[in-house]
Amino acid sequence: MGFIALLIATAVAIAGSAAYFSIFGLAQIWNAAFWGVVIMATSLEIGKLVTVSYLYRYWNDTIK
């Protein structure tokens, strides 16, 4: 159980830091449209998580 908790914590930390640098890095590049970029990049990051979750659940059905 300890290893699973460590695995989850590590995955959340990696995904969170990648999302942070992606969202706020893009927002700094296009500073004039800060909130628009934040909303767009946040939706892209959520879409990545949903896609990975879908593939994890339905991988065997998807590749047939």
C-alpha cells in the first residue's frame, strides 16, 4: 500500500509541475492575453488527463 501511495504522489507531482510550467509558461509568452491562454492551456491539460484515463480503461477495446 505504501508503494501505491508513493506512485500516486509521484504521478500527481509530475503531472502538476508539467501543467504548471505549460500553463504559466505559455501565459508569460502571450502576456497580453494572459487569462485566455490560461483557460486554453488548462483545458488542454484536462484533455490530456481524460485521454490517458480513457486509454487506460478501454485500451483492449480501442486497439481491436
